[in-house]
Amino acid sequence: MIFIIILFILFLDQFTKLLATKNLLLNQSVPLIRRIFHLTLVRNRGAAFGILKNQTSLFIFASLFAIILIFWGLRKNKYKKYSLYPVRNIASAKGCGKISNGVYSISLSFILAGALGNLIDRLRLGYVIDFLDFRIWPIFNVADSAITIGAILLGWSILITRNRQG
């Protein structure tokens, strides 16, 4: 299940970036919903909000580090119950609890797929292709959305787990 989620998001990210590069000129903006949502092709050589421009090596290293940590997190999460509510397993070897549920695994898979999608761009092109433009927010892509959704799910999973622990 997790592998399918990762592959689907990665495919969707790379496919939509391919469509954007084939159908839009650089910096061209095509309104889909006037003044609300446009498709605008840009080359992002930095991070969100354009910070740390032209630091490709730093982003590649950070992405690889994050990907390794996420693989480790998925591997450590042995109980793959795909429920909507986080649970704790307090029967670990050292007596420490760990988050062990479907939301946790799904959140990590979203973050992993997003990180891989943007890493592929950085390795292949030296920049990330962004094209989703809501006009009031920086232009982004499917991988960025996956990372954001994954981070929100992960935070929710941790918060609910802690609240249930008392």
C-alpha cells in the first residue's frame, strides 16, 4: 500500500511537470480561473519563497538525508494498520512508545514521494519545475503539495497520539 502511494504521487508529480514543460513557455501564465488559479511555468532554483537560490548541492544533500530518515521511519514502523487514528505501541524493547499506524506511514510516504519528485528535478535539471499558481501564494508543484499534506498528516498523527496518551 505504501509503495503504491509513493509511486502514484511520484508519477503524478513527474507527469504534470512534463505536461507543464511541454505546453507552457517559461514564465508564461495561463489563467484557468481568472485572478485565482493560473498555470505558470517557473524554474525554482531555491526553496519555498525563493530562499537559498542556487544552492542545488545543499538541497540535494538535504533531500537525500530526509529520504534516508523517512525510509528508516517507515522501516521502523512495523505495524501497518491503516486506520485513521494513531495508536501507541508501548511494548518496545526499551519500554519507549512509538507511533505505529497507517496515518504515520501514509504521512511519511507523501513526504518521501514529494522529496523524491523534487530531487529528481534537481539531479536532472539543476532546478525544480513549478507551475501551480494560486496568485496569492508562491508557485509550487505536486511534490510540494505532497510534502505539505504529509507534514500536516504527520503532525496530526503525533498530536492525536500524544492526546490519547494523556
